[in-house]
Amino acid sequence: MNDNIYIKTLEIGMKQKEGVSFNQIVTQLNIDLTEINFEVNFSIWFYSNFYNSSVEKLIIGQVTASNSDYRINPRNIEEKVRPHNDKKSFIKGDAVNKYIDYLELERTRKSSRTAKIFSIISIILASAAVIVPIILTKSTESPQKVIIASPTKEVNQPIEIEEPNNPIILTGQENVSDTVKNIK
């Protein structure tokens, strides 16, 4: 919507508090008015959103008049509208609200895109937090297996504590709990 002439027209109208003319907008935005139906349509839209005392009765007539002479149409645009296209027109309150709503919508869209990016990053990090420990535990050695019947009593027979690379054998009168602490 960056090239939307209607939004651009509202933007220009908001910035220029001293008013803008129809022809100024057409020139500034390089709008092609060679097609009469488009010119009528854009004129109706422009003067519905920008107050110009000379054309306002035709805009009101768009809604209230049953006679087409009191409305902007291809037959009367030459004599009733074009002579006033160089006069300053001022943005109406309803048009200001439309433009503010548009700006809010754009801001919301931008925030939504940012939130979407952050949520995707969060999902990736959460997935990594789950997958990485699983991969790391599979690649490391299995934990040592120690079976102890009573850790505080003295051992009278040899006990083997399984450790894959160097088994520990307890013999004699060692205290099992002290030896297990030393292994850790």
C-alpha cells in the first residue's frame, strides 16, 4: 500500500495544515486523470474527505439529491468541479480518523511481524534446549553403576563398583561411603 494515492493524499492533507488543492495533490502524486470516470471517482473521494466550500454542496448532494445536477458526475465535472480544483481544501475530521486508523493498523502489523519473529526464535531455542541434552547424553559414557547394601557398615568381602574404564575393587575394612565419595 505504499503507492496508494488515497493514503498518500490523506498524509499530505495531515501535514499541510494550511490546506491543499485538488490540483496540488494530482501534481504531487502524479495522478493520471485522463479517464473521466476515474477523475469523477477521485474527485468525489477527495472532496468527501477535504472541505472546499465551493464543492461541498455537490458532496452533500451525493447522498441527498435525487437530481444528478447536484452531484459530481461526468456531465457536470467540467463546469462545477474543475474551476475549484486550485482552491485550498482542508482535511475533514472523519478523514483524519481514517488516516489515524490506517497508521494504527500499520503499527499493529509491524508489531505482529516482530512478535512472530520472536516466537519463531523462542520455539527454535526451546527445541534446542530439549534436543541438545538428549544428543549429549547419548554421546557421553553411561553413568557408573554402584550397588551398596549398607553404606555405613564395613565391608568384609571384596565389592566391585562398575566403572567402564577402570573398575574399583574394595577389599578389606574400608568404609564404603568414604570410597564412593572419593569416586565422585
